[in-house]
Amino acid sequence: MLKKHNLASQYSVGFNTYTHRGKPVDTVFNLDEFDQLAQNYDKLYSFTVGRVPEQAAHRPDIISNVFYSNVNNWWLLLLVNNENDPFEFFNIDQTFLIPK
């Protein structure tokens, strides 16, 4: 069953809940809505360039909160910057793309 998070935004996608090791896990994997977004984000959005301040290093959730007023869009920042590990990305003073 497809669900939506309560803190929806224009960048929100639904999610599926699966059980892993006896605990519920929310994920966008195998979700057509997310796959469409991932394949077409460069056509759907315009971008601005940001620079990581010291207090937000390796914290896409904080950066998401600054630009989107919620922490839930951290995944979008990783997606458009072609990154999958926030601990290796978002270094101090590093530039990155921000979907408008």
C-alpha cells in the first residue's frame, strides 16, 4: 500500500513499508513514483548552487531544513548531486545543486 509522509512538499514522494528483521522500514525503492522522479529530475526542476557551511557538514537533513523548511527532503539533495552517502558528501565549503 502506497503511503505519504505527513510533512509533504512539492518534492515528496510516497513510500512503501516493508518488514526487515522484524521492524517496519519505509522506503522509496521499487516505487514507480520515485523512479519517474529519479529519471526526470533534471527536466522537472531548475537548480541553484549552494555551499556547505561548517555547521551543516555531512548533514543533508539540516541543509534540507534550510532550503525546504523540513528535514524530509535530504534524499532529493543526494539524488540531484548523484551521491548516495552523506558521510562522504556535503563537506565544508563544498558546492552542491539545490532544486528550486
